[in-house]
Amino acid sequence: MSSAADTLTETPLGGPTLPQERRLVTSIPGPRSQELLDRKADAVAAGVGHTAPVQAVAAGGGVIVDADGNSLIDLGSGIAVTTIGNAHPKVVAAVQAQVAQFTHTCFMIAPYDSYVSVAEALNRITPGDHAKKSALFNSGAEAVENAVKIARKYTGKQAVVAFDHGYHGRTNLTMALTAKSMPYKSGFGPFASEIYRAPLSYPYRDGLDGGLAAKKAISMIEKQVGADNLAAIIIEPIQGEGGFIVPADGFLPALVEWCRANDVVFIADEIQTGFARTGEMFASDLFGIVPDLITTAKGIAGGLPLAAVTGRSEIMDASHAGGLGGTYGGNPIACAAALAAIDVFENDGMLERAREIEAVLKGRLEDLQAADPRVGDVRGHGAMIAAEFVDPATGEPDAVLTAAVAKASIAQGVIVLTCGTYGNVIRFLPPLSITDDLLHEGMDVVAAALAAS
Ligand code: PLZ
């Protein structure tokens, strides 16, 4: 083990050349990280939290290095963003070239090639071979806001249905669409009107097959909202923040079919599930559905802020000229990064890598489940896998155990994230650039943390 002082002489460069190892040279947080956390407490609004008590100085492959010289295994990808790996060389080169050329003109003022190229790429790689168009934005929440605007304009209707356990963002409209009150909504109302919530298919907890679960949701929508008033339903094909809930087979296709028959726009929020995360380019492909509109962000640009709405041309074109936009939407640096990232997704074996990661993670978690009844459910696809922790006697969610396992794992240099409406899910979202050795070592640490909790 090198000493903290050795590693601190200069800041390491990120990217895949960073030593791919878990290395603890101080306790977590070390003194330099603690110094930053103290400044954060003084300078940054208390509402902005953090999961790992570290000061990140470099990241790449499957690790994040902190200011004390610790190297942590990254099983979170900054919430499913750095899917191709942090500081990916192709993204770094594309960003460096673009930033030297021009940083901003505003696409609405003086358009440029990369925005149009990203739109063309999205129209090509998103599900369905119908005519499509795209519009670019900065964040996932902004994409969701715009998808709802577009669906309302197209249909001339106002109501929007979201689902139990859904997460769509933190802006006013997207808070209304998001299911969970604490921490996302509590005290931040009033919320946008004309938002309704339908029951989700949650096989581990509702025991319903997809057809029955869809019937229940559609009945609620017809009785409580009415198709005549409904502009859109929005759903994550696999709930992210809500607990990596994979709906039963048939649930999503039945919803899509009902939308088609009732002039309702079906919006798939693939902000967390998109771009190879689930072992398909989009999770909609897993379920054989073709959404009318799809929202994307996160993995799209290798860590640069970019988001999009892509969908049927006739829907996307419903807005009057000048009705959609924003100062920064489709920023040229983010677009250059996205073109590089999409090249990696399409040509560098990312779908296969996500499926290999699924085999490793599911194998490890299913072994844990077989040995420990507190692991109630193991689920997910690709590099989006979760374990739900319960009280074995009652099946009740065990958020206390979940938090303890996550905290102990992070203290041992493995960054894991929790999620779930009941706070009882640990989710694994590693970058696809992680090695199998690091994955296994990360899972060894999580298993030890569970055994000790
Ligand atoms: N839709 C499906 O997963 C972002 C939220 C983290 P933004 N999820 C991470 C947090 O606590 O704020 C997300 C998502 C889905 C929309 C969003 C919102 O994307 O880029 O965070 O606005």
C-alpha cells in the first residue's frame, strides 16, 4: 500500500489508465475529504446531500480516487451517467476539440452540426422505425417537462398519468409526476395540476401477472381520469429511483396498446434505463414496446449535461415554431460528447458488456439471497441490478438494514447507492468499463457488510 502522502504529490488523471484497484490509505473520509465536507456544510445549501463522504479528484474505468489517495470501486456511475466510463478517451478528445472551436452560440440563434447529428443519431437508435424527430435539453427533468408540453399540444388534452414508484425529476411539474414525498416533494408544493397516479406492476409485492396489473391500471385511468381528458401516460420501463422494479411481462405492451386505441401519447422515461444500461440500447427493447415519445439524459453524453425528447414526427412537430427551446439546450460541447458516447455505445461492445455484468451481479446476489433470507428479491437487467432487503418474518421492507449495508460498503471503499419507495433497495449501476475483478471485489465487500449488519 502506498502512503497517502505519495499519492498526493499530484492529482492523478482520470480515465481508464487510472490504476484499477480498491485502495484505502486513510479511513473514509480522510482528512482532505473531511476538510471539503466542512466547507460544503458552510457554503452549500443543506438540501444538497451526498452519498460518499469523499472529495473526488479523478475517476475512470471502475474507480473514483479521492483527495486523500483512496481509490473507491464505483458501483453507481454518478447515478447511471458515466455508463461508458468516466473521462472516456473518445469523450475527452471530442470535448477538447469542441471547446477550442466554440463553446456556445445558442442553437436557436446560430445552429451547428453536432446538435443535428445528435438528433439524427437518436432518431435512428431509439425504438421503432417510424419517422422521428428530436429536441435537446439540459437535464432529465427538463426533457420530461418538454415531453409533457409536446403531448399536450399534440392531443389538445391536459391530464397526465404517472405511476406508483415513478421518478421523473425535481422541477415543479416533474415533482408532481414523481411518486415519493420524502425527500423529493415534502414541503415543496403546491404541485402542478392535472397529474394522476396509477398502480404499477410490482411482481415481488403485488403477485399479479402483467395482464391483470395492466387491467387494474387501465380501469383506474378510465374511471378516474377518462381517455377524453388524457394527453399522455409517462412511465419508466424499469423504475429507477422507485426500486429497480421490473414490471411483469405484458404490462407495458398492454398500456401501449390502450394508449394507441385512445389517442393518448405513451411516453417512456428512459433517462435512467437508456443507452445500453439494461443490455439493450433502450429498456423498451427488452419489453418489445415502441413508445410514442422517449425521454433520455444521463448516459447520453458520458457525463456532460444533455437530455432529449425523441418521438413520432407528427407529435414532435405539433408545437408552433419557437415553442420549444432554451438558452443552453443541445450545447455544442455536450453534443460533441454525445456523438462520441453514442459511437462507443454502438461500436465498442457495450450491450454485450452490460449483459456480462448482469451475469456477475445476479450470480453474486442470488448466492447471497440463497444464504440470507433478508435478501427478499434480486432483479434488474444488464448493469442495472438491485437487491430488496426485508424482514424475513413479515416481508416488510428493512430500510435500516439497507442503509447500514450501504454505509459499511462505502466505508470500505465501495460506492453503492440505495433506492426504493421504502428505502430498502441497494442498486448496482457500475460503469460498463469496470473490470470483473473489481465487480467481484465490490460484491465481496457488500456481502461482508451484509453479514456484519
Ligand atoms: N427520470 C427516470 O432517473 C434522475 C435523480 C437523483 P435529472 N434520477 C436521478 C436525484 O436524487 O436527484 C431521473 C430519472 C428518471 C428523470 C430524472 C431526472 O433527471 O437529470 O436529474 O433532472
